[in-house]
Amino acid sequence: MARLPADLDLLSGYPDALREEALGLREAGRLSAILRDRYPEKHAITDNAALYRYVMDLKRTHLRQSAPLSKVRYSDKIAAVRQAFGTHTYVSRVQGSRLKASNELRIASMFKDLPPEFLQMIAVHELAHLRHQDHDKAFYRLCEHIEPSYFRYELDLRLWLFAEQGAG
């Protein structure tokens, strides 16, 4: 078998057959078209205030008993392809003689321009970290409970980014 390109790292963990098929579709110029047909819509959640409302609505619907969120922001600093698509941080600050703790979610700014399903997938992922810090079975069960198509969206997001890498 030929050595697969390094940019297939986005698809690491997936079977070689899927990775080879994705590479073949990208090289044939068809992968982007397939995904754009599957996800033709754009969302209007392009600023931090709208993102905060969107994430808080998801939290109120599915994770009412979880710790409160103090911030939800888009971030230009998240290296989306190399490190993460979003981050969940627990921040502790000393204010006088008191310790103030807060949960913050940051989502890569690239999600402003991606289909709404991908924004939902990353928001669900980061919200699940309010209950489970590690990416274990319970974490992914919660993601799938909140968004039944979570795994489909995650794979398609990775395929979308892989297709974009090949176009550039």
C-alpha cells in the first residue's frame, strides 16, 4: 500500500479504507462538492453575543444541572487544524480574599463560515466537557445524546477540512 499524505492527520483514527477513499475523492476534485451538497446552508451566528445565546440555549435544553458558563467566544487564536476546534477552560481568579471560578468556552473562528451542523457539533463537544473532562466513552455518549448525528458531523467536518487543504 502506498504511503498516505501527512495531511490525512485530520482523519487519523479512521480506517485506512476511508482515508484512501477520501484521498481519491479529493484528488478527483469531488470531495468538496459532495460535502457542499450535503451541507448547503450557512448559519447567522457570526458574533460572540449570538454564539453565547446559541450555546446557552443548548446548555439549558440538555445540561441544565451543569456548572454555569461565564464566557462563550469565537477565537482566532485556536489553531483549528493542528490543535483543536474549540476549548473548554476552568479559570480560577483571586479577587481580594475570595476565589472566583468560571467556565469558559472558545470556538475556533473558522466555524463562523462553516455549516450550522459543524457549529452545533463543536458546541456540543465543548459543552460535554462541563460534565466529562476526558474524551472517554461517557463523554462521547453525552455528545451523542445531545446531538444524535454527532459522529457523522465530526467525520464530515474532518473531511471538509481535508478537502479544503487539498484545494489550497
